[in-house]
Amino acid sequence: MTRQQIAARIRRARGLIDAHTHLGVDVAAFYNGDFPYAITAEDHGVRMGLTGVAAAVCFPFIYTAYFQLAAWRRGHFRRDPRSATAAAYELENARLCREIYEAFPEFAGRLLPFGCFDPARRPANQAACLRELAGRWPLFGLKTATSYLQSPVTALLGAGAGLLDLAAELDIPVTLHSAVLPGDPWANVFEILKVVKARPDVRFAIAHTCRFDRRALDAAAALPNSFVDFSAFHIHCTLARQNHPGQGAVDMEGREVHCTLARQNHPAVAAKRNRFPADYRAPAAAMQQIAEAYPTTMLWGTDTPAHLWKSRFRNDHGQDVWMDLPCGPTAEADAFRELPRPLRQRIGHDNTVRFLFGKPRSGRPDKPGADAGGSHTR
């Protein structure tokens, strides 16, 4: 099947689309003792059957064999001279497509691969690899998580602009990990918005509900080429909840740890004065409020299998900490199904189809075999 044929089928079927998932393995997360660290196409099939998801966007995990593993785990980003790849994510992106189209072809057209990229390190090499990949298999978009690469997203307006040129040429969208942490300049949501505004020829999704920052949500909704996904919504609600100081982090003996990463008003989500006003103790209600406020902007997505997050690290006081942000395997879908049916159709299908494929040229649903390209705007 071609990308256009898959697009036409997805438009007609009108099924639930998960706009943000992963597929593959993250070796660094495994050796760090973090979760999640892997998911296969077969695992995805089981989860999709359990939750009623018809199609899912999926991209590789964060770590790429382009970097030295030991250095990466210490927070240093050096190319591994022994690596078999000359470009970040070359191997991981190809492995993703081979898994879907060769190993598990029954999921072709249901698992929609996005190629990962680093906007600053050898971007021309990456663009060449992605172009070749898109020539071999249907590729549905691009994705980057610049926080974890310590690579500035604004490089897409400079040396990395060719990656967005490629997205525009292929008419595929781009998903960008977002952050509001003061110590994270690489994926700051307002820097992302500069990129989105500067490239109206590309459709973008800003991940993780813009970390609930109302100013960013308002700005994203005002841009015709911008969408925002709800990925990992439950654990971000946990971080935003009031009257729960210290939730989520304990020391190795199970005692509550009071530190930057365990306090009320977690800095990974917007401060209360800037936060979209919602009751984050009730994720379904909060999701509905946000979706109703930005009806043409929001995309439903889970971040599977990173809908939960468990990690070992040393905190800002030198304590060994176990960060535990649990979320059940059906929690995101269960909350979604509490929304009114028209809203579910909008954020679970209609908006996502426009993000993935743009508007059909006719302005009507695609006919079989029709070109699903077209307008980059909403």
C-alpha cells in the first residue's frame, strides 16, 4: 500500500487514532533501570485490541546508536566512532519500518511510522537517510525529542532547516517534544512556537499538551499549521495536582523525598499562574475542558508505552531517588471514552487526520487511491 492509499482508508474508516506512541527499544533506559524501555509491533497489536485503537502513530525511542552509550548515560552526547551509522536514528528508523512492513505486515496501515531526527547534528545526513527511507516504505511523519538530545529545537530554523524542507516536500507532519522546565532550553515550548510560526508550509504537533501552559496553548491554537497532542496526559495530571506534596518520589527505602522533583507544582508542568485552569484530579474532565477550549487543535495520544514513567536517578540533594509515575494500560483510553461522542470523534480522528494528511484537495473525504495531500492548514 502507498501512503495515499493508507490515508484514504483511514479517512473512510473514521476509527480511533493514537497520535503519539513509540515502537522499538531504548538500550540506555534498559541499562539505567528505567521504564519503559521497549515495545514490539505485536505488543502494540495487543494494546490496540484492548483499547479499541484503529491506528497509531509510532516512532523510535530516544536513544540512538549514533551516540556512545556510556557517555550518553552520563549526559554527554558524543558520536560513537564504532557505530555503523553516519546519522542519528538511521538504524532505528530503518528498524522501525522493517518491523512494521516486513516482520509484521498485518500492521501495515495501522502502525504509522514517524522517523526520528536530531535537528542539530549532521542534519543533512539525516535528511538524506530519511529521504531514502521514504522512498522504500510509506513514512507518515517526523519526530524529535530535543530535551533528551540536548539539541536546540531552533536549529530547525538554521542548519536543520533541510529536515523541515523534506517534511514539506513529502507533505508529512512533524511532532515535537515540549518542555517548560527552566533548565531545559532545548525543547522550550515557546521556542517550538517560533519554529512552527516560521514554517507555515509544515504541519506540527506539539507534544504533551504544551505542559498545560495556557499561553502556549493559546498561541498554538492561533497558528493554522499547529496541533497539540494529549500524550502522557495522566502522569502530567499527577504532576499538576494540588494538595499532593511529595507525590511520586521516594528514596531507596521507600521514604518520601522532598526535592525539586517531588514537590507540589512540579516544574515539568506549567506553574499554576500560567496553567490552563482545570481540575487535574479528574483527568477525563480536564481533557474535556482543554479539548473544548481548543476544538480544532487537540489530538488524542497516549505516549504508549511511556504513558507511565519510572526512573532511578540522583536528585539535586545527592539522594538516590526512584521516580514512580504509574498509569494503567487502559487509563488513557478509558478517560477518552468519558468524553462526549462528538468531541471523541474530533480529537480522536478528525483533527488527527488533518494533522497527518492535510485537507483532501476536494475538501471531501478521499476516494480510494486518491492523493491525500493538500492544504497544510486546518
